[in-house]
Amino acid sequence: MYSYEDRIRAVTLYIKLGKRTGATIRQLGYPTKNSLKSWHEEYERRLDLSSGYVRSKPKYSQIQKEQAVKHYAEHGRCIASTVKALGYPCRDLLRAWIDELDPNSRQRVVGRAVSAPRPPQLKKLAVLELCTREGSAQVVAQKLGVSRPTLYNWKNQLLGREAPASMKHTNQSPRAQERDELEREVDALRREVRQLRLEQDLLNKANELLKKGLGVDLQLLSNREKTLLIDALKEHYGLPELLAQLGIARSSYFYHRARAVVGDKYLQVRQSITEIFESNHRCYGYRRLQASLTRQQVNISEKVVQRLMKQERLVVPMHKKRRYASYLGEISPAPENIINRDFQAAAPNEKWLTDITEFQIPAGKVYLSPIIDCFDGMVVSWTIGTSPDAELVNTMLDAAIETVTDTADRPVVHSDRGGHYRWPGWLSRMSDANLIRSMSRKACSPDNAACEGFFGRLKNELFYPRDWKGTTIEQFIEMVDSYIRWYNEKRIKISLGSLSPIEYRVSLGLAA
């Protein structure tokens, strides 16, 4: 029924699909499950298939043949009644058995005319109609005036047993309808798989070429970045589907592609900006980045820096949270607000600001108590601990006093109305060092805005952008301490001429 090529194709696909019978038959449309398994067994046994149709074993045994001939002889020698009674075989086969086992028992009609041989043209026409039929083979046989077995015998003579007896399938066939539906589902799945593969390849290329995370939104990429992705994948995917997937116009793609051929004149600047941004806690805005580039003898405008930052996705994280408050009520007389929101100082150690801020990480709470010099914003001294107690602020004040012990400077120390700055330990240290106290008004954080501004910069640049899971209290304290040292020694401050506080003092000859 099936040619050698059809059978070998089926066996090959069956092995390729992991010996999945259903999947193989759905894809090919043939054969039956039993036929496919028998072909595979033969292939494994012989490493090949037979070239022609070979019946593995006789359909009927010798005993069945003898029983059929005996029944024929004992029941009126009627072929039709024997076939009907036994249920086997066909009439032509029974006649062959009778001629083989009991040739003298068949009734023969004497004087019956022998049918004339059929012309070859009729045979060819009959086989053509059989193979191209829309209905059943019986309808074709009745039309031509021959029996149905005769039709199939002619087909075997002209085309061979391996050739299929029908080239077409009726649309009314449930199996054909099911196969068409499965083919449509397979096509839809193939399109879906290709779409998913395209999205995955775009994300991988964005991570590889653009250093973006795998969770990046491709629609938020710039047209220049989208052009790079398209150029990297256009050998594997069509240009129209890449343009549609990334949401970029065809004209925009060719525009940026032409620009890429010319070259990016800001390529080195982009790399420098990224390095400066990453090496400074990802907290430099465009002004400080522009100042850093100027120090490297790279002169570009702030607008260009802004544009390059936007293209490179260099965003300074911003976050606002409720601040720690240490106010405990009026426990002692409050001094006058000498600073009165005037945070300008003509020289170091004229005005000091202090406060306490809280950091809450999974490992626990950490508190920072610094003293800020209004002259240049330098952190004069600081203490970090796990409890906002008097020892925290007293230790910080002792360290600050040591910096002015050998000088005539007696700065004004400004704070809020927290209980730490109104206990006897703080008051005695202030009195012994001849320092001047100043306090903000009740619940008025702008009166200490310069110190609050330092806390905001520290948290926006160090604390909020990071996930502190798995960080111990000791590790966090070390990182805060390292940040403050970097803040004093290296962090650029635009108001100081793009210098850090210590660099500014060295430039004025106030520090070695």
C-alpha cells in the first residue's frame, strides 16, 4: 500500500520525534499505529525496510483452508453460502482453495462464453478514475461495469501494490477534518514559539550588547539601541517582524543605521560618564558628571551630558521616607536659635550642625550622628551605633571638640530640640569646651535644613538604591563609614568649584 520511500520517511520521522506514534501520524497523515510500529521493528531488525510488499505470515492457516473447502463440499457446493457461514474468505480466494485442494468438486458451466479481454486504454482509465475519485471505489466499478476487486487488480498491475488507491480525501471525512484542525493548531503553536524565541533573543541581545537586564522593557529603549538589536538579529529574523516587535519605524531604523556607519562621536564620553557614575555610588547628576569630565579635560555642555545620561539610562534613584525624630518634649530650657536658617560661614569651625538619623535594614536599626561644618559641608566627626542614646552623641561631640582644642575657634553648635542635646552630659561638654548652643524651633526641620540635606543625599546615594538583605549590622556600619570618608575626600560639590570639601580646603591653604 505504501512505497518504500513513504515507509522509510515515516520510520525516520518516528525516531526523530522520540518514537511518538501520535505525533508522527498527525504530521504525515499516515499510516496506522500498528503499521508504523511494525515498520520500525523491521527497521531495527534489518537496519532497512523491504523494497516491496511482503506479507509477514499467511492470513489464513492450512486448517482454515481445509475447513472452508470441506464446508463447501458438504453444503451444496455453494461458494456464497460457505463464505456467509464461515465469515471468510472472499469468493476468489475460496475458488483458489477449491482448485488447489479439491479441483474436481467445483461445478462448472459447460458452454459458457469466455469474456473478451479488456483493452489497455480501459484499464488505464479505470485506474485513473480509481486514484482520483471523490467517492467510493464501488461507485467507480459500477460506472465502468466491472467488479471492485477487478479495479484494484488493475491498479496493482499498472502502479504496483505500494501505490495508494486514492489520491484525494473527502472533506466530509472526520479524520481529515481532525487532521486539518491539528495542522492549524500546529501552525499557531509554531508562530507562537517563533514569537517567544524572537522576544527571548531580543532580551539576550539587549543584555549582551546594551548591558541591560533580562527584565528590560524593549519598548523603552532608544531608537539607536533598537537599531543595534535589529542589526544583530536580522540574519535570523525578517526586518518587518523585528521592526514590529520593537515598535520602530522603518525610516527611523535606516536613519540610525546610517548614523551608526558614520560613528558615534561621543563613544568615549559615554564610557567615561558611565565609569564616573558607577564609581561614585550612582549618585552624580548631570552637573557633577559635567564637572568630572571637565577635570578630565573633556569639555561638553550640560545639555549633552543630560542627553547622554538619558540614552545610557543613568538615573539617580530618589526616595523619600519618614525621618527619625528624637524630640522628647521640653525637658530643659531651650537656647536661642542663633543660626536662624543662615547656613553660610566665612571660615571653618564657625557654625556646626548636628542631628540623628535612622537606617532600618533587615538585620536591625542603625543610627548616625554627625557634625556638619557650614563652611563647606564637611563632616567634622560622626558616630554610628545601634541605639540613639546619649553615648552616641556625646562620643561624636568629643571627637569634634578635639579638632578645635588647639585653636581659638569656638563654633556655634546648632541642633533640634531632641533630648540628646538637653541632657547633663551634652550640656557639660558644651560648657567645658566654651561652645555656643543653638536650637531649632519645635517641629521645624527647615531650621536645620543643611544637616537634613546631608542625610537626604546620604540615603538617596547609598541607602535607598540597594537591597540590604543578607547585610549584617557590622557590614552596614562599615559601608556608611566608608561613604562619609568618600563624601569628605572625593565627592564633587558644585558650589565648591567642583571640588570635594577636603580638596576645597587644600586649595585655600586651610588643610595640608
